[in-house]
Amino acid sequence: MATPEACRHLLTSMEGITGVHRSLAKALPAGCLPPGSGVLFVLGRSEQPLRAGRVAELMDIDMSVVSRRIAHLVDQGWVARSPNPHDGRSCLLGLTDQGRAVVDNATEQCLDVVAGGLRDWPDEDIERLADLLERLRVSLGHRTLPAPEPVPH
Amino acid sequence: MATPEACRHLLTSMEGITGVHRSLAKALPAGCLPPGSGVLFVLGRSEQPLRAGRVAELMDIDMSVVSRRIAHLVDQGWVARSPNPHDGRSCLLGLTDQGRAVVDNATEQCLDVVAGGLRDWPDEDIERLADLLERLRVSLGHRTLPAPEPVPH
DNA sequence: TATTGTTATACTCTATAACTATA
DNA sequence: TATAGTTATAGAGTATAACAATA
């Protein structure tokens, strides 16, 4: 049912999608989104500790990237590694209290900016946009929902 | 009217927004989006030739970035500089026929991927998402619409 | 003196490939 | 042999600062 016209319209509006993201980041106080925040957010949203490979899968980036970031985040004291009882090759990763504080602060700052920019929006438009973005992500094949850590054999 | 709950929901769905963009790029044939495509797209959408500073403004990135990209795109033969009759400090930038071909091809390839992923979406949802994204971009302060080149004094 | 654009430098995000350790 | 993770290297996007030319 997707006509080429509608897709073309969407494509144009998606063209600047990274710009929107950057605008948001620029509107934030300096240091609010430290390097590697993405990993921090993913770990912060997860119910359980995650393996590095699982983080890479959820973010749809290469594990080598996650590995280097994790090392840095551990150095910062924001992420803690604990041994994986089921597999000696991997560790389980979780936020420290400090890491949680960084995530919570960044989230609040982002919320301030978004809520400020969207203060005239009707609530239902915001909800609709969020829902549509989520569906777009799924339709374009990007993983999102953290499934429970599977127990290996 | 924007409640914190709705904004939080939107923020979560925006977190992976660059991932969606990357998914799209990854789904494309190699070489389809050459470095600097963004500048190419902006020039391709403009009715008239643009100054470098104007491109930077429209993309909300630093002019130094545009400058280096333009140099590369001119080397590739995709962008042509012409003298600006109103101001000797700047040039006017436009696509060459080759550049136009690159833009058109990339657009079609992107359309194929998007239309494929969204083939089950009702048309009105696609339009609604495109509209909401456009409004989001405006509300968060990101410039989009190419205004006519102002004539300096 | 202010503005336009260029260049040098550096930082962030990402991927590929080669490697180590464990399964 | 296959998988999880690490490390080295490289490419792409971006910003800041110093600079040259023109207004």
C-alpha cells in the first residue's frame, strides 16, 4: 500500500534525521553526552546485565566498537564487568551507580530540551511520532528489544 | 501540552534514530552513497546554485566541513563552482550532470529499500510519519527550507 | 573591521581483519 | 572447529582555530 510518492516524501524528511539528532546533542550542556553514551543507554534500559556481543546486536554495530567503548567506560567507572557463570569467554556488563547517575542526568537534560521544543505539540502527536518511529525501525530491520539473555549449552 | 511521559517515550524511540539511518545506508548497494552525499542531496534539492555558507547553514554543520567536501566533490566532477557576481569572496555551487546522476541513482536505490521495508504500511501512516518528522526537525531548531539566495548590498 | 571561504588539527563513530581464549 | 572478545588500522563525519581574500 506504500506508494512511491509517500516513500519519497518520507525519504526527504529522513534525509536530515541525523541532523535532528545532532541538533538535540548540540542543545545539551557540554559533557552531558560523553563518548560512548549509546552503550550506557542500552545497558541502562536492560533489565539484566548483558554480554558485549548482545550490546553490539542491540545497537546494530560491530562488536569491536562495543569492546573498545566498554573498556573506556569501565575505566571511567561507569560500567562494571562481572564473570559470566555460563561462559568463560564473555563477561556480563552492567552500570555502576556512577554510570546510572550519568544516564539519569543525560536523560533529564534531553527531556528538558525535547519538552521545551515540543511544548506546543499536542500530546497525541508526540505519542504517534514515537510509535511510528518505533515501527519504522522495526520495518527497516533494526533490532531494539532486549530479549532475555539466553542460556548457552 | 507535551507531557513528560510522552516526551520520554519519544526520546526512547529517537535514541536509535541514527541506527535507523545507518540500517538504511547498510541496506544499499556499495558505493551508492559516496562520501559527501549529504551536500550533493542539498544541492540537488535547491532551485538555484548555493554559496558554501548557505549549504552549511541548511545542513547545520560547520562551513569548514562543507568547504572540504565541496573540494572533494568538485574533484569528482559532481559539483561545479561558478563565480558569484554579487560577491567575489564566494562561489556559487551546483550539480554537474554527473552529480545529478549520482543523486538520482542514490535516491532511487533508497526508495527501493524504503518501499520494500514499508510495503505493508498504509500510505497515510507513511505520510503522517514524514509530516511529524518534518515538524520535529523544525521544532528542534534545525533549518531545512532553502530560501532564495539573498542579494547582498 | 566584518564576512567568506580554506586549511590544519583533533575527536567521535564506525568497520574490517588479525589475533587470543574459551566452548 | 566455532564463538566471544580484543586490538590495530583505516575511513567518514564533525568541530575549533588560525589564516587569506574580499566587502
